[in-house]
Amino acid sequence: MDESHIGAQRISGKRGYGAASRTIVSKPLDLGYLDGIDGLRAIAVLAVIIFHLDFSFLPGGFTGVDVFFVISGYVISKSLSNKTSPGFFPYLLDFYKRRFIRIIPALLFCLGVTVIFSTLF
């Protein structure tokens, strides 16, 4: 048996007119990108925003902060477990480089809008 069939099971059985066989290959579970994670984050952020708007129908909206942190911890842990970098320090540098590239444009935009509005008003 060649290497491509390692970890596979052979299942045989009679079906119809002859013996049919199929191969079931077991693969590790790869969840990849989950849309639901973004939805849960959005709900958590909306809960905090509604709480700060002082609506009385959501008195526990601050719990959205905890939910957001738990989801972020899950995403970062998943990212850590999927990385195959040679060591922790190179991974840490890559991690913060990706965060920097992702966050800096939004930060600069917010600072620019704040400076413009603060000079106008």
C-alpha cells in the first residue's frame, strides 16, 4: 500500500450486483474561517454600544466586553495552534506585524477624523 492510503480504512460490502468497496480517509478537522465568529463579535459590540446609549432594555450590555474577549482569545489560540513557525519569538514578531498592518490604517483614519472635527468645533 502506498503512502497516500495511510490512515484510510477499507470498507467492503455487497451492493447491487457485485461487491463494492469505498475508502474513507480520516482527515483532521479544519474549521477554517467561521462566519459565526464575526456575527458573535458584532452582537457583543452592539450590546456594549446599546448599554452605553443608556437604554434600559439592555442593562447587562457590559457583558459584551467579556464575550468579545473570549471570542478574541479563541481566535488567537486557534491561530497559535495552526502556526508551524520555527519558534515562539518568530511567531510573536509575525503576530504583532499582522496586527500592526491591520490596525494602523483604522487608527490613522480615526485620528484624522478626530483632528478635523476638533478643529472645526
